[in-house]
Amino acid sequence: MKKFRYLVALFVTLTLVSFLAHGKAEAKKKRTIITCATATTGGGFYLLGSGMATILQRHIPNVIANAQATTGAWENVRLVNEGKATLGLAGGDHMYYGWHGKVKFKKPQDKIRLVIGTYIPTVSIVVYQDSKINSIADLKGKKIASTPGFGAGQLTPAILGAYGIKKEDVKIIPLGASETISTFADKNVDAFCLALGAPHPLIVQVSKTRKVRFLGMSDEKTKALLKERPFWVRCTIKANTYKGQDKERNAVTSPVTWITNIDVPEEVVYQIVKTTIDYTDEYSKIYRLGAQFNKENALKASDIIPLHPGAEKYYKEIGLIK
């Protein structure tokens, strides 16, 4: 009798152990790991990526999400195309050049797909109110501060170029955003051109401490530049966003989007898009620019690269695509 009880107990124990082990294995098997390729730690892209990882892990069952530090959008396109990152932050130009295999890409990055857009870094072109610079055309021969990389390397020269100003006609000084503002406040440059979103605390600060004038592009120049660079979009600073800026000002900029690889399962991307839009308010509390990844902005960059089927499914479901 004792032997029988022992065998029954042993059988129950082994069965329970087997069941628990199987359950753990199944739970582990069902987990989805989502890696969000961003940029260097501390910058806006990294904060956007950390916020995205937080809301995805918090609201999608069995998901482990993390932000991956990278050198920036160029690398993100490559990582996503190679399947080494689930999601990546990229600008319109990075997506365009990646898709077509131009500039820094030796071959087309044809596996990238759009998930959701778009954070639009609103451009502020600012001069001193008492200067004789009344339009962008008057910046010829001046010193202009702009952030390294996209700002000083592409955006500022392109805007100036629309007005016939060549690179050799001006001195574009690459400085970080905070350094740009302090340099301008000390009157060591004639102007600055920053793509930071609006209103931005740094520009609010300098518009209060210095009397400034905001410059903008004409509709004609804006349309011409967008025709030349179809991967950019118009951006607008509404009137009275800043002190001393009583008129609406337009410019161009590169939209920032989340991209993925075509091989990422449809249901995974569907859940990513749904969660991002459902929890936009939560995203914005983690990092303020998360607010722009919403239903209204979702498809603003959809003519640059194709949508992922999972994203398309969700956009059809909510009526953004017929």
C-alpha cells in the first residue's frame, strides 16, 4: 500500500513538474522581442525610442521591448533592412535614399516599410530684430548657427539655396542646440536655423531675453524645394507661438517616422501601430514629441516608402485608408 501511494505521489509530482516546465516553455516561446533603433543616448531620438519601448512592453502581452542606441537614422535604416532591429527611427530623406540605394547606401534597402509617422521637427529661422536681415535672401554673407548633421549639412544649405545663396556665400557654424542659443544670445552669430519642434523651451527662452525676428519661406520657394526634395514636408510655426513672432512662418523639414522590416509578422506590426495611437497621450508624457505619433500624422510620409501590411490593416480598420 505504501509503495502504491509512493508511486501515485511520484506520478503526480512528475506530471506537475512536466506541466509547469511545458507552461514556462510555452510562455517563453510566445514572447516577442521588439528592438527600437534610435540614436545616441540622451538625444531626442533615444528618448522617443525609450518611450516607444515602454508603451509597447506595458500594453502588448508577452512583449519585451527595448531601445537600442545607434549612430542615428542612417544606421537605423540599415539595421531594420537587415532584420537586426524591429523598429527604427528615420527621416524622410533617410528612407528615400535607403529605398533607392543612394547617398550612403550602395544598394536599395528594399525590405524597409513604414509603420507610423510623423514627428515633424518645426524649423525656426531667427535673427535679431534690430538687424537689417528682413528675409532669408538677406542672409547672404552672414554667420548662421545650426545643429550638426542634418541641420548644418542639409536643411540650412537647402533653404538658403532656394534663395540663390550658395554654401560659400555664408558661414554655417555647426553647434548643438543649447550652444546655438547661447552663442546667438551672446551675439556671436547673425542668425540660427534649428529644427526642434515648436514651441521649444530653448527658443522660448531666447525670444524672451533678446528681441528677435522670425523668418519664413514663401509659398513659391517652399513648393519648389519640396518638388526638388519630395522626401521633405512643409512645416509651420503658427502666429504668436513665440514672443516677437506675430505672423505664421513656413519652412521645410524632414518628417521623422518609425520603420520596420517587411518580414516582421503582420500581427506584431498591427499591435505596434494600434498601441502607439491608442496610447499617444501616455507616449507624450514619457517624452513630449511622442504626442506627434498620432492618427492625424500617421500617413504624412506614406508616399516615400510602402506601408507594412500590418500598419495598412490597422489604418484601414480606423478609416484612414479605404
